[in-house]
Amino acid sequence: MKFSTLAALLASLLVSGVLAAPIGHEEIISQSSAGLRLISLQEGVDPVWKSQQEVDDLIKNDIKFFDVTETHEATVAYLAKLQASRQDPSAQRATFPAPSHQAQVKPIVASLQISNMQGWLNQLTSYNNRYYKATTGVTASTYLYNTLSGIASGKSGITVTQFTHSSFSQKSIIVRFNGQNPSGAITILGAHIDTINQSSPTSGRAPGADDDGSGVVNLIEAFRGLVAANFQPSTPLEFHFYAGEEAGLLGSQAIATNYVNSGKSVKAYLNLDMTAYFKPGTPEVIAVVTDYVDAGLNTFLRQLIAAYNSIPAGVDVCNYACSDHASWNKLGIPTTYPFEAPTADSNPYVHSSSDTATVAGFSWTHSLEFAKLAAAFAYELSA
């Protein structure tokens, strides 16, 4: 975010009243205690209070949103701090030079295995759903934590921790390579754990093979490949697995606001959310999302695709609050989002009981390309 962009963002927030007359702490406590949620539906417009039924209706109608109930105050505080100090977030950003570690990355990319991802996805899709408030959602998160801990076991400089959320039981997970300079800017890759059935959010069958089991297992396999190669980054590298994405990007917002308000510097964020499907008969591409992302990081991503993938880059748009990268983008962090296909050719079965690995169009070889891209992104930016 260039300073002019930051100024424009702050100006829009002032116009909308977010900074001029912020929703107070007492109001948030009172309204949330009454079961209401603070929902942001559009950039530059005040968030509004909605009942859980109204939130469920947004989900049923496929309307994307931020649920900012727990993060609104922290976000406003961070942006106000930037305004007061005239600080430009881009001043802390790293540049994104062309990929330069092909000799080290290509063997790691070649080592990634579909069979590993199939095993993990079989377990994840065996739960009725991975809804963020359901016991099965908690069980799925615990399974991932144990799986990731097993991969990291015995490796110095790697930690796996659970991030607890205040308003729901499913936990997010953070895997961290400390790096040779633990205080350096962090490279982050993320995917979301939870699933939802759009017709029956709380209890409906939602296997979530593609949304977002595919992105989750891509990141696990990329992590496994880096660990197996004894990768020791120069700067910190993290893999995030978020709770509550389908309910308004809850997990990623909580972690992103925690990071910026605690002074952590983030170099870049890559989002994997749906990587396994492309409509039969359509060209196979890695669709690079062009809105609510960083143009420079997108250029770097396209260079990675040319260097390490066997399919070309394409183009897509995602719109407001469409996935977890948006939580970082709104705080000025450079983000990029490679998607499985242009939206018109993407998976029509998501948010239903039919989001399985057996539907026509679900392709493990296609999804493997995103695991390769994740490993390359992680290595090239943190080496």
C-alpha cells in the first residue's frame, strides 16, 4: 500500500465515520452480549449490527462479509495509530525480487506427493462438517494440530501452536519456522479449516473437499516438503490454518489484528482457498486474483508460476471479503491469492454436501500445482 493509498483508506474511513465516531467498547459489549454481530458488508461503509439469523441469511445468499465484532476496536486503533504517526505500512515491506533459488526449490517441489494429501483430505472430509462452532469442527482442528505437530516433531526452530478465539470453540493453528533472524519480517501462507453447508449452516453435511480441504492439505504437504529438506529460512516463515472463515473471516482477522497491534512485521501473505477443481473442458490455469491484493506480489507470484508450475497463470476477481487474504489486505499487508480457476469455471458444489473429491472436475494433479507454488513461495521469500 503506497502512502497515497493509505491516505485514501484513512480518508474513506473518516468519511464513513469509522475513525471519526468509532463504535464504542460499551456498545460492542452490550450488543454482542445480546447475541448480535457487527458486520461489514462494503468497503468505506459503517459496519452494522445483525442477528445470528441475519448472518445465516447472508451466508445462504452467498453474500461475503467481515464479522468484525471481536476485531473492530483493534483495527480502528491500528489505523488511527498509522494516521497519527503518518506511518506508511509499505515502509516495512520487503521488495519482491525475481525467483533465484531454483536449484534448491525444484527438488522440494518434485518431492511433493498427491498420496499424502489424499490421506489427510480423507480424514478431513470424514467429519459431518468442520463448522467453526460444531464439535466436529473442533475435532478437525485438533486432528490438524496433531498432524502438523507430528511433522515438526524433533525439528529445532519449528513450533506448532493453537490460537484460541474468544467467541467460538474451533482453534486456528500457527506453524512457525523461527528463521535465523526471528525478529525479521514474516512470510505467511494461509488456508481455512472450517466448512459450511449454505442451506443448513450449523449442522448440515459439509465435507469441504475443495473448500477448503484442498488448500489445507496443499499447505501441509508444502510444509512437510520443506521440513524433509531441512529448510532453515533466514527470516520467519509461518503456515496458518484459520478457524471461522465461512462466518466472516473470523480466525484470520483475529490473528492479523493481533500481529499488527503487537508490532509484528509481515513481509507477504499467500492465500490458498479452493485449489482442486476446474470445469471439465476448460483451460487449466492458476487464476491470479487481481482485487484486494498487492500488484507487486502478484507479479512475483506470476514469476513463481512460470518458474515452478506446469500450467500457466490466469486472471480472476474475488470481490469484498471473499477469503482470508482480505483480513491482511485491509491492514496494509501485501497479499496474493492464486485460485483454482476463473470464477465462472470454479467449483459449483461448494458449501453443500456435494463438495467431495469424487465430483467431475476435481483434480489432484491440478491441486498439486498449488502445493508446488506454496513451497516455492515459502522458500523464495524467506530463504
